[in-house]
Amino acid sequence: MPKKSNALRGVFALYRENADAADRILFGRETHADRRGFLRGAGLATMGAMVGAAIPFHRTMPAHFLPVVLASDEVIRGKDGLTVLNDRPLNAETPPHLLDDPVTPTNRHFIRNNGLPPDAVDPESWTLTIDGLVDTPLSLSIADLRSRFEVVTQALTLECGGNGRAFFDPPARGNQWTYGAVACSEWMGVRLADVLRAAGIKDGVVYTAHEGADLHLSGDPTKQPISRGVPIEKALDPGNLIAFGQNGGPIHAMNGAPLRLVIPGWPGSCSQKWVTRIRLRDVVHDGAKMTGTSYRVPNCPVAPGEDVATEDFDIIHAMPVKSLITSPATGLVSSAPAVQVRGHAWAGDRSVARVAVSIDFGATWSDADLDAPVNPHAWQNWRVDVTFPQAGYYEIWARAIDSEGVGQPHAIAWNPKGYLNNSLHRVAVTVA
Ligand SMILES: Nc1nc2c(c(=O)[nH]1)N[C@H]1C(S)=C(S)[C@@H](COP(=O)(O)O)O[C@H]1N2
Ligand SMILES: [Mo]
């Protein structure tokens, strides 16, 4: 039996609190403790998807039944080696050494859900509405997008605004992401800018507003789990895609299939998954997780633990410069004194000018060999050979500097919600 993960805490807790409601929310199953609750249609399909196969004897399953296979770690189909931080909503990150590929394979792209993903998506009937302050509102199928606009493929870096939150002290509430809420897959789609221009952008538009087909955690269809937007200037960046493909195949169900926005360089939350509607507005969008302190940071430096008034927070725009060491994995015991160190670096809307590596706690630094991005907004791959002078414990530190000369800080710039931790990545190596 694999170690029982805490991954399904959410589902199990839901059953503990109110099993009837859990059956209804998760599987659409109306049950009562005293009789069997037959699973049908979408509910049966959902459970089948969760266990990875059809269930021949589903008719004899008791009410409030949760398959025991869910107590193992293998719960996300089509993902491999991700660490599940929460299962309801599902949030899973990728250990750094599994992000070693220049382009992140679909099975290693992190998952950040705010609500419950739609379960039976049909790419054929999917429609995207473009409306609000446009000359001609559009209603487009995926086939329309493919035939009316240029289809492009770009490697694009997506990072959750809360990546690195786990290291905040005092701690910040929310998913305790360490390093792995970042990825750079190759996305195929059409340019957001082309589609907005085809609808005709009216004078006075300042912001986009994005809507998706996922459901609020409460199950209440009148509430949205998340609806964010970006200033129109950012929306018109040719790097943004309305994507229908990931790494030469379909988009993974948990990464927003069949259609999503990819707005690289800004917090991942701008990149609406399961996107159904993009509305142009003449005010800053005020959808779910746009207001209050969501995806916002204090507009002045604050001390760790300090209280900040809500009006002193600003919306996060571009993400700051950052790097990740993807090889060696932390904890390596090396019998050889020489090791190749490699990883990626990215810098929001900028590019990375330099990556340097230290093996002596930052006293001296060696420049890494840094690739240009394969296209704007793709992370940049780097590598450098290091030689450890003698046996013992070392840390490899990496530090990136962006095209404006801004580098990664050694310490976390603390903020109440735990966003934007771009402090140095460190890995431990013992030379035997
Ligand atoms: N519809 C919808 N879109 C969404 C989200 C969501 O919960 N629902 N999460 C956002 C957040 S916070 C992030 S970081 C990215 C994560 O994308 P991924 O799950 O494909 O890695 O999706 C964004 N788009
Ligand atoms: Mo996010």
C-alpha cells in the first residue's frame, strides 16, 4: 500500500462533515445513509475518471462510497510525480528536478484550481464569447478560432503568484507552494490580440474580464471561483494566446481543456482556464479574486507580520525575475567532484540577462551559459559546470538578473498574502 497522502483530506473532510452533500457535490448522487445510492451519468463518469477505469459493479456500491484507491497518491490522471497540496480545490506542484526539460511536458505542468473543474467538456460545442465594449460581439467555436485566425505555437512561462509562499515567516495563508508552481509548456492557439481586434476594441476600454466554466467550491452556480483580467495594453501583447493545444497534444483537463488563456509573465491567475467569455470593460475588472487582497501586494515595503490596510494594496502586474535549479536535485550525494548544474530563469515581461551560480554561500559567483528565450516569454535554459574543492556539504545557489539590471533578492520581500517570493533557489549537495 502506498503511503496514504494527505491529498484527499478535502474530499474525506467533506464526507465527514456532510456525506449527503458530499455525494451531491462530487458525484451529483442523491443518497441517504440507509440505502444504496446509484451512480449514474456524469457522476459515474467522474468517479470512473478518478479511479482510472470503468466500475463494472457500480450498482452494488453503498451510499457515501469513496473508492479506496483514492487513498493512494495516484489520483491525478495524466500527471506524473506532482506533489498534491490540496485536493479540493485540486492544487499540485512539480518538484524542481522534474522540471528539468527545456519545455515542460504536459504530465509535469502544475495545477492550480480555485474551484471545481467542469467534468464533461465537449471541444466540438465549446463557444467563446467576446463582448462588452466591442464593435461586434463574437461567438466563436474552436473551429472558428482555427479557421479565422493565425494559429501559432509558443513556449510560455506560467507561474502562480503564490509560488514560494511556503517559505514566508510568519506564514501566509493559502496553498503552501514551494518552488514548483511554474512551468513552460508549448502552447498552440491564436493570439488574444487578433481576436480582440476582430471584435473591434471601442474607445475607453481599459481592462479585460475573463470567465471560465469551472464551478465555485460551494457548488453555487451564481458564484464564480475566479474571474480576472488585465489592462488592455497587456492584453494586446502578441505573446498572449487563446490556446487549444499543449505540447503538440490536447490541453490536460486540469490545465483548462479544451480552451484557455495563456497570459505569460503575469500571475498565472490572469490565464483563465476553461475560458468561455472575454469581456472588455471601461473600468478595472472587479471579478472574483480581483478585489480585496487577492493577487495584490502592499504598495510600500512592510515588515514581516505587519498589518496592511486593504486600500494600500496594488494589483500585481508582471512577475519578478527568478531562477530554478532543476539539476542536481537537492540532497544529491555525489561521488564525483564535478557536477553540471542547470535550470531555467524567467523575468515577467522582461528577459533574463545573466544567471550566476555560487557554491560558497554567495561569496563568489560563476556565470552560467544562458540561452536566449526560444520566443518572448519562454523561460531561458542555463547550465554551468562546478567543481567542489573537497568532500563535504555544499549548497548550490542560483541568481538571475533581468534585462533592466534587477536581480533576485537573497531574502523574501514579505507581504501578507505570500506572493512574489523570488528569493534565491538553493539546493544541497554532499560530495562523498
Ligand atoms: N477558470 C479558472 N482559471 C484559472 C484558475 C482557476 O481556478 N479557474 N486558476 C488560475 C491560477 S491562480 C493559476 S496560477 C493558473 C494555473 O494554471 P494551471 O493550473 O494550468 O497550471 O490558472 C489560472 N486560471
Ligand atoms: Mo495562481
